[in-house]
Amino acid sequence: MQPLIDTAPALEAVLPLFAPHARIPIDTEADSLHCYFEKLCLIQISVPGHDLLIDPLAGISLQPLFDSLTGKELIIHGADYDLRLLRRVGFTVTAPIFDTMIAARLCGIAEFSLAALIKRYFDVALTKASQKANWARRPLSPQMADYAVKDTHYLLEIASILETELIRLDRMEWFRQSCSKAVAASAIIKERDPEEVWRITGSKDLRGRASAILRALWHWREAEAQALDRPTFHILHSEQLIEAAAMLDRDQEVNFSQLHGARRKRFYEAVEQAKALPESEWPKIIRKPRPRPTRDEEERFKQLKVKRDTVATELQLDPSLIAPKSMLEGLAANSAEAVEKLLPWQRATLGV
């Protein structure tokens, strides 16, 4: 079993391994299924001859690791999520990223998951058993460690294979543009709209006071989950919140096995506060009017879609990679914003 690097001396000992290499494959594992506050639980790095598992939960400074990666090209599969996790613990991305998922898609590969690429090029099947494992648990099981190691073990060779294919297809510039966009997107912090965030699946079926009760229960559940650092579904499932709001609006009592003691008391306090709100403070039904396209816009959309699909077939690419439907709609409406969102290679391909 691969030992965890969980002390400062152990980390310092492996950092010289990176020096000779311009490219460093890296991956992460996080825990979001077993806690409320998502946390980085594991960093996997592979260089020729060495597969390393670094423990961010051990309380050691990761800055020496980040310093050693300065100027290196990082190979990541589906970089956005990993970069967001790494930024959260102090890593600043300064070097180029080689995203093997983007590379595979630009090569026209339909099955572009990491497991599919490893199977395609190395005929190795990855087990899915550890995908939903609790990565915060220590020690890691041998199965989890093996799963984690394989996430980076093949990345360097995969990147080399895909790079060769991108050069053959003359799409390296497309790839560089797409990776730069992914890096920039990972730096954007997505704020949740407090007026929208509680509107879970099924909330549209509730009206008036029932919506006010649901909103209060959603915030109650968030507070309970945060206090315990547990996923919200450990407190109550969203379906139960919808059911409870509808019943409580009819002044019926709710009995769920998860509700007892002090938690039940806080639950009903939230309900009573919601019931006491005047009608003017009940949630409003939010309808975002979507302007109907004109006949000219509909015609332009059809023309753009035909052109996109024709080009995609010629290039053997997923059409949405060139421009998703929403982008075509924006272009048909002569939206300058839509044109701006397209990468240069996408604009050139579409002729806009």
C-alpha cells in the first residue's frame, strides 16, 4: 500500500523528485458526501517512477509543495474542480494547465472520462468502488489508496498521446485557448443568490405561506448541518422539507424519525417564525420573462445550428464543444455578449 506523506520531513524528502520534470500530473480527492464543509482530503502526484499521496489533513504546511510546482505545467483531468480545491488551500495557478479531458474532447473522443481513457490506451479497468468513499477517514484502505494512485499514474502518458493527436489535427491552439479559459473560470467564486438558493426541486409546487415555511426550514436545515459538519441530507432530505412545508401549512403535525429533542424544538421554532410572517414577506413567485425570438432570430438560429452541426460532423467533434444551444440563441439575437464568450477558435469555426 502506498504510504501517505503526512509529515513535513516526508514532504520535504519527495519535493526534489519534481525538479527534473517540466510536467507534473496532479489530482485531488475531497469529502463533500460526508460533511457540510467540503474539504481537500488528498493530493495525488505522479512523476516517472513515483506515485505520491500527500495528506492535506495532517496539519502540515503545503506551501513547500506549491513552491516546488512553480513554473511546472500541471496535467489534470477536468481541471476546474481540482483547481478550485487547490486555490482554497493557498495554491495560486501561475503555470499552464494541460487538461486531458479538454484534449480528449478536442480530439473527437466521445468517451472522455479518465477511466475511459485509461481503458482505451492501457486496457486497464478502474474500479468505481472508491468514488464515493469517505476520503477524510484515516487510515486509507488499500483499495482507496490504489484508486487514488491510478488517477495520476497514467496522466503523463495520456497527455503525451493526446498532444501528438492534437498536433496532427492542428488543434493545439484551440486546446491552449480552452485550457486558459478553464483556468480563468476556476478563479471565479460563484456566489449563491440568497433569494434563490432555498428553491429546491419541488418548491414551485408550493404557494404563499407554504413557501415561507419551506424557506425557513431550508435555513434551519443549513444551520443544523453546519453545526454538526454533516451533509444536509443527514438532517432531512429535500423531499421531506417539501412534504413538511405542505403539511405544516395545513396545520398538520410532522413526524420524521430524524426530528427529536432539541433539533425538533428548533425545527418548530423555525416553523412558527415563518407562520408569523405577514403575507407581504412571503416569498414571491419569480418568473424571469424570456423574450420570444423574432422570426428573423429563429431563422438565424436555424442557420447557425445547421452550420455548427455540419462543421462538427466534418471535424468529428461534439457540436456543443463548438457552441452550445444557449450560445447559438445569443448569437441569433445578435448578442455582443454571446460573441465575446466564444473563444477565437470557436468564432473562426462558426464564422462569426
